[in-house]
Amino acid sequence: MISHECAQYIGFAGAFILLGAHAAVMSGRLSTRGPAHSALNVLASSLLAANAFVENQPAFVLLEITWAAVSAAPLISRLRGRDSS
């Protein structure tokens, strides 16, 4: 099991990635319809889910796993040749 301190760093990394992606969208530097946006959401929500798991926050784990799955769907469709954008 990872330590509480390590989990906090993982959570902060996820939060910074998520906030950075949001700032990039709001400033027009990142499209919400592109694969980069989905990939950043999958990465960020996975890191936040890991943090929530270690910190024993089941509702937050559920939220972040769902977020990762929803964000992964367009990436999987793109890989299969069905562009969902």
C-alpha cells in the first residue's frame, strides 16, 4: 500500500492536470473534442481515484472511476476507427 504522503502527491498531480486541462480549454488552447482532452481527463481522474482509494473515500473513488471511463470512451472509439468527435 502506498503511504498517505505519497497518495497526497498523486492527488495533487491529478488535480493540477485536471485544472491545467480546464484552463487550456477556457483559453482556447485545447479543444474538448480532441483526444488530448480525453487523455488528460483519464490520467487526472485515475490519479485522483488512486488518492481517494488510499484515503478511503468511496464516493470520490466512484466519481473518479466513472469520470475516467466516460473520458476513455472517445479514445477507445478513436482507436477502433470510429471517431466519436
